[in-house]
Amino acid sequence: MIQAIFFDFNGVIIDDEPFQMAAYQEVLREQGIELSDSEYYSALGMDDKTFVR
């Protein structure tokens, strides 16, 4: 029986933001789009649909 479920919301337990940024940069680079670190960080908090516009 499940006693508990544990969630991590980006930064509570582990700071996974650099990994997410690298993933976005890699996928966009494959499409010929360069995404700088500052562009990525300026878009934090947006949902994915808004971010890629």
C-alpha cells in the first residue's frame, strides 16, 4: 500500500532548472534556433506554449 507520494517542484529539493534549460537549448538548436541562458531565464514562469511563441 502506498503510504506517501513525494513531489519536487523545481528547486524545492533539487535545482533541475539547468537541466531543463539545456534540454530546451538542445531541442531548439536542432531546429536552428539558438536560445541564450538570459533568454531562457527571462521566460521562467511561462507555460510551455507561451514560452515557444
